Amino acid sequence: MPTLNEPKLIAGNANQPLAQAVARRMSMHRGMNVGLVDARIERFNDQEIFVEVYETSAARTCSSSSRPRTRPTTT
């Protein structure tokens, strides 16, 4: 089990080799293991995204680098 100061990455499905390379590079620069979170990511027909994380995130700080999708307004 990782210690509280070991960061984890949640990567999408688009480019797993890139996500693994980023995790390796972060591990080298931080001097600690940076791994990918075990998760399932799916996209629905209406482009909404479902993410199921298979690891506990208790006592962790989470942040996102993706911009939220704006919904068109109806008049």
C-alpha cells in the first residue's frame, strides 16, 4: 500500500503508454514511486464520462487537470 505522500495518476483511455511514461518521469524526478490508479473509465453515448476507481482515496488530496465540459443552454 502506498504511503500518504506517494502521488498517483488517474489517466484516461486515450494514451496509456503516454500515461505510463509520465508516471515513470515523475518517479525519477520525485525520487519515489508514482503509479497509475487502477480505474475503469467509460464514455457514454451522450459524451458523459464514468470513472470507477478501484483504490481507496481516503486521506488523499485529489485534483483534476481537465476542464469541465460546458453544456449548451436551451432557450
